[in-house]
Amino acid sequence: MAERGGLHAQDLKTRLRRTPDGLRLDGRKYYCTGAISARWIGVTTLDEAGRLMLAFVERDAPGVHVDEDWNVMGQRATVSGSALFEHVRVDPGLVIAYQQAFERPQQLGARTQLVHTAIQVGIAGGALLDAREFVRTRARPFFEAARAGWADTAASDPHTIRRFGELATRVRAAEALLAAAAATLEEVGRQPRDAAAAARGSVAVAQAKAFASDTAVAVASDLFALTGASAADERYDLSRHWRNARTHASHDPVDWKYHHIGNYLLGEVPPPNHGQL
């Protein structure tokens, strides 16, 4: 979906054109998660009338070039490099009028965002589990706590106990919001009966996603406040949690989600129906 060089990531330059040789696709995409190992690639593009389309092309088709140029601090295992499409032949039967999906109330964007919410909740939970293991088996109590007789292990340090309890509660809240959002989408259904129902589903997911993103980044960072300096040793690779959470959250700013949530609750303004919330 995403492209570079335009005003924003959805300012599409990729084009699907009719030629004497049939439909042809030209353009370059970025953040193509899964494309390297895929058999088929779905590509958003504009047709000659400027309508948003979704064309499916084979990964190994002539003119398709998938690059391993994913060079970021986190989410490295997703191998979300770029893809170049040069005069790629497209089967007309494998083209969807994608724009139509957003011309009526829908939950396409909300369901996609629910998956990303689960990723952030998973990162937060994984960071918390790793912090717990390190504190219980490797970390030492701060010397002031040990000298005062307050703690003989890191796990009995009162400040560590308090902070871990707070982080565990935030992770549990993120898990609960994720479950509640999923239940709301199930209730609303794939085809909402009206705009109000669609808005309710989108806002529920937006709340869960924004909170999960903030929580994952916070837990992955505070992990080091719990474990101490020794946990920063690269052999433990504990920084991967923060790198993954921060990279993932950067693709979808939470400020816009909080904005739409507040606008909906205070002003009864429904969220946009463009499929991204």
C-alpha cells in the first residue's frame, strides 16, 4: 500500500493502465511485509480514471522486483522491504475496485488495526515476561535497599515490586481492551448496519490500539528500570522489545487515534471512513 515521495504514504503514484498488450502495472511500494516469501502480492493502485484499485500479481511475475532493503531498528524479522513493478501484466479477473469498500460504512480498517493491536499487546506481554525472568534469576537489588535490610534479592526490592505491579496492570488493561475491541467488531459484523455501528467498532479498536502502542513502548523501556544495568548487555537482546514496539507504533501515530476518539465522544463526530483508523 504505502509509497514514498508524495505528500503522504497514501499519495499513490502507482498506476494500472490499459495497453495494447492488456492491463499493465507500474510503480514502487515500500513496507511490503511478507512480499519476499509470498506467492501473490496485493498492490493498491490508481486506474486511468483515478479510482483506487487492488491488483494481485504473482511474486515471480516478469517485472516484479522485491528488494531486501528493510534496514530499520525494529521489526527486522518482517523483512518489509520495497517492491518495484515495471510494466507487470495484470489479469483483469484479479483486480478489485477497492474504492468501493470505503463508499459505505465498513470495518475493513478496524479489523486490520485489530491485528496490529494484538502485535503491540504481544510485545508488551513478552517484555514483561522477560523482565520478570531477569529480575528473578539474574538481577541484584539496589545497594541502598540491601544495606537498609529492605531486600536481599532484586525481586524483593520494594521499588521493583511497585513498578512491576504497575506495568503488569497496564499490560492486563491492554489485553482487556484488545478482547473488548474484538468482541465489539464481532457484534458489529463485517457489514455494519449503519454508520453509527461502524463508528462504534472503529473507536473501540482505536482505543485498544492507541493504549496498546503506548503500553508496549513504556513496558519495553521500563524493563531496564526493573532489571538494572546488566540487562543492557547485548547478549540478552532485551532492547528488541523496545525497538519492535517503537518501530511498529511509528507507522500509525496514536495521536490521531486519540483525536478521533475524543472527537467522537465529545462532539459525536464519527471517525473517517477511509479504512485506516
